[in-house]
Amino acid sequence: MFEDAELGQTISKEEYARRSTELRGALLDAQYALKDSRAFPVIVLVGGVEGGGRGETVNALTSWMDPRHIEVNGTGEASDEELERPRLWRYWRMLPSAGKIGIFFGSWYTWPIVNAAMAERRPHWARLDRRVAEINRFELMLADEGALILKFWFHLSRKAQRRRIRELRADPLTRWRVTKKDEDYFARYDRFREVSERVLRDTSQAYAPWIVVEGVDRRYREIVTAERLLDGLRHRLEKPSVQPGRTATTDPSPGVATKRTILTQLDLTKEVPRKRYERDLEKWQGKFSLLTRHKRFRNHSVVVVFEGNDAAGKGGAVRRLAAAVDARFMRIIPVAAPTDEEKAHPYLWRFWRHLPRHGNIVVFDRSWYGRVLVERVEGFCSEWDWQRAYGEINDFEEEMTGHGIVVVKFWLAISKKVQLERFKEREAVAFKRFKITEEDWRNREKWDLYSDAVCDMVSHTSTRRAPWTIVEANDKYFARIKVLKTVHDALERGLER
Amino acid sequence: MFEDAELGQTISKEEYARRSTELRGALLDAQYALKDSRAFPVIVLVGGVEGGGRGETVNALTSWMDPRHIEVNGTGEASDEELERPRLWRYWRMLPSAGKIGIFFGSWYTWPIVNAAMAERRPHWARLDRRVAEINRFELMLADEGALILKFWFHLSRKAQRRRIRELRADPLTRWRVTKKDEDYFARYDRFREVSERVLRDTSQAYAPWIVVEGVDRRYREIVTAERLLDGLRHRLEKPSVQPGRTATTDPSPGVATKRTILTQLDLTKEVPRKRYERDLEKWQGKFSLLTRHKRFRNHSVVVVFEGNDAAGKGGAVRRLAAAVDARFMRIIPVAAPTDEEKAHPYLWRFWRHLPRHGNIVVFDRSWYGRVLVERVEGFCSEWDWQRAYGEINDFEEEMTGHGIVVVKFWLAISKKVQLERFKEREAVAFKRFKITEEDWRNREKWDLYSDAVCDMVSHTSTRRAPWTIVEANDKYFARIKVLKTVHDALERGLER
């Protein structure tokens, strides 16, 4: 979930000046419209890593709006008054009334995450899951009662956090801000990341989404946060919802603040020369083949998902993978339009039925991600349908990984230019012509919409146990080797568990 | 949750003959309408205690409808095929397609409940809660995908189950049906009841409700099950839902099959003579008073809820309770129409704010149950609002009891006749006249609607840790003593924890 918050996002001084001026006016207008309508309360949660700029961002927001109608709630240690009441009492006390904005600096997420991450040995996952379920019920109730809920998470990569702590410590004026606690937490960076990822994944709902903000650049994080808050306010003010617990708070597309995404950041010039390709191909196919004949594989199975731009070379990569494995133990499932029988079931049914037995590999050439890609972009399902799909898909993959299935997911990315070349080549070469249709050209026109959908998809469904691998596929050789190596490594790790 | 399935419901032979004939025709019609429309799949779960008549009821249903379009799925031990896939795979395999009815005899509930109840020592509650959360996400997804989900639970009281096992064992023809497993399970009756209650409470959703059926009388359970299934089918066929995950499958009113309810079963003639009343009052006030001065009470608190028919004597009972306690540590919260500030928050906010500190008692004279009583009956909130309130209220009370608050809830019940007498008396006596309004007379006209709402309320929100006590209140003396004694006993148990 944090990949797209480690891209090195920045905003220049000039751009910041321009956009912040616009935003301040717009936010004030929205705030007053909210206040006058008294239509709903706004609950803004601010969480994230130490040094991620939570405090500064909250200060910026309150100074940009009318602070009389914003309540900022810090939640440190509980008071004795609070300790004598049920856990949620302190938060109920702080709930903003309709027409107001309540910012929770720390929230009902703080202690579950800290307790799990700082546990002596490993986190008590079942206990954490129970808290998560309680939180989900609590937030659904708030949303059903009409609250607009936006949850911001300020993220720093390990490197960025280390740098941040060093900077603060180096300056005599800020040295006091680095506490023993910060250092203890930082020592557990990986644990915190693991726990937070899980909590965020399981509590990101269309009606109460997590918005992960890269916390390195002050200007960037302020602008992003303000824009998302403004979006959420406007969206609800303009379209009052009868069933707020079933409605997205805001369009989840990223890139409001910047055009830098996981896709634009790819180095598509990566390539492998022909000679080396042939050598590497043989090497990785051999290694992978060995793994699939390992006796431990008899208690495991593998699911590989291929998604990617049209003409990105999925078919070629799948064939190179298949060539390494005994055909009796591998199935390739090409996913096209659903059959009548499949249509008569929930959309995941057609994928569940193909899950492999132990010792088997199933490759999905396109997959359940169609729901959040083509179905979203083409409007084949409702907004609510594809938004709830992120959580449903995570549950589905959690079922798989929890059972010991190794799940590997690829997005094969090519540039728009390379796609054009390949389309033209397909049209020109007789035996390739079947590979190109009118639909491919139509999809190409929606390139940007698909890119947004891909970024959202990766952001919502790349998890520790079922991560996305983005493959730079302008060079087919490079792509194929990366695919083979990734599947090999994943299976190798899987067999060790 | 099981109180209203221990009422000794029966249906006579003649009535059964008449109603089953009607039902068979109607069910067949509904089944064919479903089949022709192919609009949605129907998922019927059948669970409950051994000997509760699950098998016979399923057989009756399938023989009444066209068995070609019903699939009955037994789920015993998993096959080796199934063991090699994720847990839910076997159920996905069995999902009925749109237009069909799938009956799950045993289901995704079976193993979580059995494992928790049969655990060597105490159940692993956190693990159970995790399963429950998974199940809720799974069923919500099915509902969002359009499935109609009805979950039947066949219940027997401990006594009835013992009798059932004895009967089966006594008859040479049925002796084989009582297995070692049945006896092991029966030996853990209380544990099973505790675990099932928790699971049912946490998984009963408006879109996937649990329907608890008393399993003693064959005719009764068949008619109830068939009527509820028919209701569900008709409801959805007539009003196709755009958001099935947010829609009740059927009107949850009980008493479709019979007019025997927890209210009709009360013995309202219970009374305490004046002399004994005065003696008992002093005794229980004294005992309760002592408890509230116990040093352990400094780490506990008490929340008492009074609901009841108009003129049932809530005020008098509250005063007798208050008289026993140091006024500094007790607050009485009369609940009338919400203030402007309260209206600007989620409906539970006005109750959360009054939760007591340790060593304190708060009495709510009417309460959050207004949502599922007056607001439901008078249409002050939407159907969806009051239906989701059961779960929200359970969560709220779970927060309280989890924190060590002793929660005691009373429904003071009087007969319609006694109410009339008291109304007339109030009108006649000058100093009582403020107690009777036009509204009271209007409510009285809706007596039956309120009775339905009360039965639903008790059925959905009476839990082990926060049970309802129904107080027979035709005799005020009897009612007051029962109230005092119940609060005393609850606090006594609470202090032992």
C-alpha cells in the first residue's frame, strides 16, 4: 500500500504559492457551505509515521480555514476520566457535530497499531484483527449516520525517516523533538510498516478511505491533503447521499496534486541484450523448474496473475514461464468475457473454481482485476461495485496466501509509443493480425483513465503477502527475465515457510 | 438470542394440514418465478443444535418444492480435494447460480462454532472473532453481488435436547442416530450456547439475518421455516433491490407462524402482597446499598435501562432503586426528544456522554432502544436505520460490558387492560394528570406494532453479558422487587469478575 508514497513527490515553491492561494479560498468556501447547511459532520483522521509531517499539515489546514469551526483533537495517553470509561468514550466525546470539522491527530487506530508493532515478540494478529473489525463497525455506523470520514496516513520510507530524524537531531533548535520514543519506534520500522499496511488495507473503505500521503516534502503533503479534503467536502455538499455508508467519500483517483505516479516513475529503457537473454532465460527456467520438482512443493501451489497494457507481451511471458514446468501441473486460464454460467454467480466465482491443488500452478492471463480495470473504465459495473472490489479482492487473496498458496501478480507496462509501434506491426504482419482489434484502438484512447485505474489498483491491493510487481516491458527480453526471476524468488520464499 | 425459541411453540395437526397445503402452492409459485427471472441466487443456511430437526426440515422443504432447482449441500469433513484449497473453496463450489436455491446443511459457521465450543479449555475468543469478521465480509460480498441470504438456526433448550436424545435412544429404530459426537456436544451444552449466541449476534445482518426457530415441534418448525423462506423470496421478487447489501431480506417480525411470543407467555398475575413488599423492599434496598459501598465497586460502574409500556410503572421502580443509593453516585437520565446538539450527532452520542465513571450508577429512563421501538413504529427513521441499530447497539453494549460496566435492561410489561385502568386513573386524579397525554392514547392504538418491536428487540439484543429482563408489572410491588433483586444480583456477579 505504500509503494506510491515513496516516489519522491515534490512541489516547487512557485506552484505551491499558486495552488495554496486557490485552495485557501476554496476550502473556506466549502467550510462555510458546510457550516451553513449543517448537513453532516466531517471526521478527519491524521495518522502515520513519526516525522511524516502530521503536525505541520494539521497546522496548515487550520490556518487556511476558519479555526472556529475546526476542532483539533490530540489523543495521547488517556486521562483518568477516560480510563474509567469504555475505550471509545474519549472519541465519542470529541465527535464533531453536523456542520463542523473534527481533526483527530492520532485516533482509534493509534493504540492498536502501536501495541501490535511494539509487542515483545510477534504481534498478536488475532487481537489486532478483532480491533480492526470493531473499528470497521464503528466507522460504518458513523458513515451510516451521515459522517464524512477521511483518513490521511503520512508515510516515509525507511531511508526518508532516518534522514528526517538525523536532520532534526542535527539542528539545536529541533533536537528536542526527537524523543526516545521516536527512536524506539524507528528501530521497529519494518514491524510498524507491516502492521500499518495490514490495518490500512483492512480498514480502507469506500465510505472511509485511507489516503496515503508521501510525507517528505512539506509543500507536497500540504497541497495533497488540502485538495483531498476539499474534494471530499465538495463531493458530499454537491451530492448529498441517502446511504452515506454505501457511498464513496470522494473520487479515489490519485494524482490530484501531482502527475508523478508509480507508472511515470518506471525506467522503461531497461533492456537485456539478446545474448544475455538467452543465457538468463535458460538459467531461470532451469532454477524454477527445479523448485517445482522440490518435494516441498507437494504442499504448496502457485497462482500467477498477468495484467498489463494491450500488446505489453503478456502472452510471450506466460509461454516462457510455462516452458519451465511439466505441463501436467500447470494450467493457463485465459480470461475473456464471462460465460452465462459465470455471469449467474458472484464475479469472483469464475476464479475460485480454478484455484490449483497442491503441487500445481495456475496462470491467469488477465484476472479478477478486470473488475477494477476494464469494468471500472468502461462503466460495466457501478462505482460502488468496483470500489468494494478492492476489499473483496484482498479478502480473496488473503484466503489464498493464508492457505499457503504463493500469489504473484504482474503488471506489464509499456509506453504509449511502444504500444503504437506494436499495434502497427500487428496490423502489418499477416500472422499477427488476429492479435489486434478495434477494441485495442479504443482502449488506447482511454490510456490515462486506465493509468489512473492501475495506480489505484496497485495502491489498494499490493500487500506484503500478495504484492504487485510492475514489469518494465518495452523490452520483451527484460520483461520475460524479470517475470521468471520474480516467480522463482516468490516460490523459493514460499517453500521456506 | 434464544429466549424466544424456548416458548414451547406448537402447531396442531389440523392447522398444519391447512397451512402446509397453502404453503406448498405458494412456495412452488415463488420458486418458479425465481427460476424464470434468474434474478438472483438464494442461499439458505441451516444450522443449530443436534436433534433440532434440521434434517427433517430440509427434507420437508425439498419435497414441497421442485427438487430439481434446489441443491442441498452437506458439509461434513472436507475431502482431500477441498483440503488442498483455501477454506472457502468448498462453499464457492456449492454456490447456487442465479435462479436457484442452495441449501447449506452445515456451512461456514459449522467449524468455527464447533472448534470454539469444543476447545480443551476456554474458547479462543479472538480467533473466533476473526472468523466472524471474515464471515461477515464474505456474506456482505455475496449480498452485494445480489444473493438472497437466509440463515436458519434450530434451537432446543437444554431440557428439550436431553429429552430428544433420550427419545431417540429409547427407540430401537432411531438409536443409531445418537452418536458419540452428539453426546460429547450435549455435555458441552452451555459452551455451545454461549459460542452460538455470540456468533449469531455478531453475524445477524439485515441482509443476512439469523432466524432462530424453536426445534421441538416438527410441525411448528416446518411451517415457520417455510413461511420465512416464502416471505424472503416474495419480498425480493416483488421489490428487486439496487443495493441488496443494504436491504433487509424480509420483514423481521416474528410470529408469522404463531401468536405465542415472549410477551404473551408472561404470567402477569404475579403479585406481592403489601406486607411482604415492604419487608422485601427494605431487604433488597439494603443489600443493594451495601454492594454499592463495597470497595470493589470503585472499579466498576452500573448502567440500568428502563423501557416498558406506557404507565407500566417505570418511574416508581426507578425511585425505589434510587432510594437505595447515595445520590452523589447515581444519576437518572430521563430520555425525551433529543436536543439540537444531540440531533447533530449520531444517535448513540447522547447516551455515550452519560456513561458513568467508576463507582457510579446511571439509570436511563428510556434509552437508545427508542431507535428500535418508537422510531421504528412511528417511522421516525428508515427501515434500514432501525435494522442496523441492533448490531450497533450490541457493539455499544459490548464496549460497556468489555470495560467492566454492569449492564441491566428492563422491559416492564403490563396488560392492555391494566394500562387502560391506569390511564383512566391518571385522567381522574388531578395530581396525576400531567402523566397522561394524547400521545399515550395514540401509542395505545399501536399496541400490536409495539409488541412486535419489543419481541424483535429482545430477540436481537438480549445477550449473555447484557441480557433483557422482562418484568411482569401488572402488580407494581412485584415489579419493583424484581427490579431491585435483578440489579442487585447483576452487580453481585459483576463484582466477582
